[in-house]
Amino acid sequence: MLIPALAECQDFANIRVVGEGGQLIVLYDLVSPKAATYTVALYSSHNNFSSPVLNAKGDVGKGQKPGINKRIAWDAATEMPSFKGDIIVELGGQVDVVKLGLNTSVPQKGLKKGKKAIINWQGGTLHPTVKIELLKDGRVASSLGEQKNTGVYEWKVPKDFDSGSNFQFRISAGEENVQTTPFAIKSGLPLWLKIAVPAAAVGTTLAIIIFGGEDDLPEAPGPG
């Protein structure tokens, strides 16, 4: 059989079709910048593309993640035993609608200045971009900007950022938004190290005062 392959979805690429006995093997790449999964269906000209084929297995159906060399095996001989002639197969797909949700848990000890925080989320698939904000006491303390809905964002805590508690990250996609649990932002240096530095300086200064002018000290009084 002559089996060309067509694709209607811009996220399908590098489609190849080969025959193996009574099966048709469809290989394809699913390319998408979104943090999303897709429902993939295989159609055939034997029923004028009116409904997806039934006896297909592999990377087909709901929950297909982007990737290369994905494979569908269609038992065409069983589904259309009396068919003769050429056939055209076609891939169709649509994004799975997944509600926006967080995969991130901020450490209970909080975040330290100068360190990176990695925020992960899923869903919000109807929206290509998300807005990321830092809240303090429920109010916007800093707008971290907008980016593609890739499901991950890294934020380095500025070293001059004010320490405090009750911070939250908020991710918004359209009308949907989610927030992390509250966390604290703390100094990057331990308290004992901050105290030790001025203490050492004071100790050095005292040493200079006590021992630096030995020749100017008065002589010790004699006996009696």
C-alpha cells in the first residue's frame, strides 16, 4: 500500500509511516514549548477521517508528552479486513486541559539571600504565558515578570533583599492562580559569623593598645 502521512497540528513533525505485516507503524515527533500533555489521535481515509482508528496502541490517546520518535502501531488488517487500495493516515491532536497547580514546596527553613529558588508548576494549559509574583503578607512585594508556560522558573534571592517572613510565590495563568505556602527569607550569613567579625577586630585593636607602646609604659615601682 502507498501510505503518505499528513498532519494538521503544528506540534507534529518528522512524521513517518511504514508497514509491518498487517500493521501500520506511525513515527512522529511532538514538539511543544508548553508544560502540557496532548491527546493524540490517528485518522484514516478508509472512513473519510470521520473518527479515529480503533486498534491503535503506543503513543496515542490522552496524556502524550512532547518528545521525539514517538510510535503508534495500528492493526489496520484487523480493523478493515476487506479494504483494498491506497490509504492516507492523518495525525490530529489537542492540548489536554489541565488545571493550574504547583509542584513546588518551599523549604520550611525558608530561602537564603543569594541563593536560588526553583518554582515548578503544571497545567494552565489554555494560556501560553504565566505571571510570577512574590507576595508579602498577601500583597505583591515584587513582580518577577511574565514568561512562557514552561512549568519552571528560577529566582535568585537578591543579597540586599529585606529579610522577613510570610512570603509567597504566586503563579497566574489567565483567571487561574496558585500560591505557595508562606516562607521566610533569611540572611545568607550565620549570625555567629556576623558577630565574630567585629569581635575579632575589637580584639586586634585592644592588642595594639596594650602591647603596641611597650617603651612608654612607666617602670614598675621598687620594693617598699
